Amino acid sequence: MEGCQGQRRDWVQRASGLFRIILRTLQGWRESWRQRREFNRQMDHLREMDDRLLKDIGLGRSEIDRIAKGRRPWDHPLQPHQDLEGPYRRYER
């Protein structure tokens, strides 16, 4: 009888561990979806602004996508990982 209860206890522990893994995975997916939805909302808002408003905040319409991808407006678009001299020089973080 004790062997049966021990096996059952082991099974319950394994099942609860698997449930926690599944739950964390689903929570991660939900958080990723929430962040993506917020990102898209902000991008839609920037795209709806007229050129004058974008200029007021220091952006051009062509820079919206680059900024959304995490690049700064002054980074050179063709050589993002290379240190450059002049106006495209990358600053240390």
C-alpha cells in the first residue's frame, strides 16, 4: 500500500512541476503579446502624426521604423556595428 502512495506522490509532484512550466510558458507568451500590442499602438500613433508634429519631437517620418527597431536616429543606417568618425560616431553606453 505504501508503494502505491509513494508512486502517486511522485506522479503528483511531476505533474505539478509540468503544470508550473506550462503556466510560466503561457504567461511569457501573454506578456510578449501584450508588449507587442503596446508597441504597435505606439507605432500607429507616431504614423498618424503629421510631419510638423514629428519635426517638433525631432523625428522624420522615415526614422520611425528605425527607432522602433532600437536604433538611434544618428546611427548610420548601413553600418550599425562599425565605429564611425564624424556625425555618425556611436556614443559609448
